[in-house]
Amino acid sequence: MMYYVYLLKDRFGKLYIGFTSNLKRRLKEHASGKFKYLSLRRPIKLIYYEAYLSKLDAKERERKLKKFKNIYAGLKSRLKNSLKMSKEKV
């Protein structure tokens, strides 16, 4: 089984970090408005994801991205061109 840490962009340009073991299903759930946080921010767009064999590694990566601003800023810096491209309407 694989585990995923993913980055979504909402219609207002805000980024959302999440963790799941089924990325395809989770994206459908976000798109359908199942989760309160993004339900009013739809549509959403997948910007980036990382895959892990270890659930613990994936959860730790998600935690660090959410907790430590410098790690999150580093990821955003690595994705600067992708984030620019995603400025188009979602």
C-alpha cells in the first residue's frame, strides 16, 4: 500500500496540505464537498503529491509541512512554476 501527502489549491488560491492512503478517492471526496474546510472553496486542483511506502513517513512529512513554515516555504519555492501555472482559473 502507498501513502500520499498532497497539495491542493482552492479557487481563491489558498493551498491545502493533506494525507491519504487513496489519493484518487480523496480527490473525489474533496471535489464533491465532503470535507467542510474545502467545501466552500471548490473547485480545487491537485498541485503536487509525494508517495511513501511507510504510513509513518507520510504522516511525519504532512506534519512537518503544516507545522514548520520554512519546510513549507521550501516546497512552495520548488513548485514556483507549477504554482504560477495554476493561477489560471481552477
